[in-house]
Amino acid sequence: MKSINERIVDLDWPSIRQELHDKGFAIVKNVLTKEECDNLIATYNKKDTYRKTIKMERYRFGLGEYKYFSYPLPQIIVELRESVYTQIVPVANAWMQELRLDKRFPLTHHELKDICRDHEQTKPTVLILKYGEGGFNTLHQDLYGEIYFPMQMVFMLDQIDEDYKGGEFVITEQIPRAQSKANVLKPLRGEMVVFTTNFRPVKGSAAYYRVNMKHGVSPVHSGNRHSLGIIFHDALS
């Protein structure tokens, strides 16, 4: 079995980057094995692994629970965070250029973490989420502070239509002067969804314009749904 880093490098990144640029999201198949998914689910009840637990209904975020990992992160998450960042940062910088934003992102994740630390964003934002029957997540954006990377990713740890039903991953686009568009995704266990954190550029007749985007999870009809969310920037708290 190849290592995580080897598997990430072997992916068809030109196609993934093009899809991410054009749509604001891309589904990548066969990234994590079933064993790796099961091992991540098994960490859910290890209290010393997490820095904070959020009951979603308390904050009107939805219905379910998620837990933020503490540093040091599990090695598999470190490798995913660092290796995927390197592959998608060219798209992030292309977006900044197309939208004429005076911002560029460093080429390595270590450098991004240094920038976060300089702005007192030192708390890890990687989280594992659990939804039971009726569970859902309202549409939102994961920003966490002044410094944020415009893309993130989520990994499905359970198999849709076997371990749970419903619970689709939803991404909405707010097009200027138009109604919102919803993208409803059903990624399988072990698949990675890379998607925009809050916006993407769309080419108009004269120039690129900004389309704001949010993501969430539709209600789970039955079973339990676990997922791993990896945000590249750190948080203030």
C-alpha cells in the first residue's frame, strides 16, 4: 500500500485543478482506504485527541456534533493537509489574480501556518463530524480569522446508502443579481471533496466576477454519518 503522500502525488492533479477552478469543487475518488476511514472514526471517543467539542443545535448550526483536533495532529491528517495544499495553492493564487485581489498564498503549508501564527491564529481547525438520524449542517463558511485559505476539503468516512441515507453534501452559489444555485454531492467512503471556502471567480463578458459560496449537509434519514473536515488555516480560538 502506498503512503498518503504517494497517493496524493499520483492523483490526476491537472484535471482536479481545472475542475476546482471551473466549478469551485472537485470530488476525488479512492483517497482513503476503508481501514483508514474506520481508524479515524475510532478516534472519535478519544478525549485527549480533541481541544473542543461543539453541539451544533446549541449554536443553531444544525443538529449533530463535531470535534476539533488538538495539536499535534494525527500523522495521516498532517500528510493530507500538507500534500494537498501544495497541489491546490496554484488555483488559489490564480483566483486572487483573476479577481484582482492583492493577496497571494505561500507555496507550502508550513509557511501558511507561520502567517496564521503571526496573526495569533494558532488553534487547529481540523475536525471530525458526526450526524445521526435527522442530523444536518446549515449553510456556512469556515473562515476563523483574518487569515484564511480559500479552499478546504472533506473526507467521507462512512458509506452513503449503506451506513447512512440522506446526508448529502450541499454547496450553494450566490450569483450576483440572480437566484442561488445548489450543488448536491454524494461522495463515497474514502473520497475527498476539495471545495472553495467562501467564493470563486467566474468569467463574465468583460472580466472575472466573484460568486459567493457556502456549504452544508442535508438531513440524514437513517444511520450515522462521519466525515473529516480539513481546513488549512488555523483559528484564533
